[in-house]
Amino acid sequence: MNDYRPLPADWLGLRALDLRAQTAKGSAFRAFKKLRAQWQEGVDYCALDHQQHRAQIEALKNAGQSYASSINVVVVSAALGARILQVLKTGSGDDR
């Protein structure tokens, strides 16, 4: 996502998903990578670049949605977030 667009309020950072699932740092990111091809960037998730989206990334970090050490940040829709949580709980990345 190259253009600035406010993110929907119900979108989640991957740190928030790790916390909800009570999984180790990076678990939600690995689940996201397994599922990414099934979802559309700009619709279901946004990859925020540290040079283009500095303000959004800082806001996500301050809100606890992203890890402080993250450089580029992925945020996901509520639907994709629910799917990632399902994968984290069941270990299944099959089907949408």
C-alpha cells in the first residue's frame, strides 16, 4: 500500500494477534505469511513501509499493536485477523 489512507479502526497489528493467541513473538507473522496469497493487499492487509508510513507505524507501536523493534509493519483486517488466530490455535493454514 503506497498511498496514505487511514486504516480501519478494527484492523490489527500482528503483535496484537500474538498477544490474543498467547503465542511467541513472530507467530502471527509466520501464520500471515502462510495465508498471504489467499488475501488481497490493500483490501485485507496493508504492509506499511517505514519510510512512507512512519506516522502510522509509530501510532501502531504506541497503541501496542506492533512490536517496538518492528521496522516495516503489517496490519490485517478483522476477517484476516480472525483467520490468523484460527491458524495459531489449530495449526491449520488450509482453506480460507
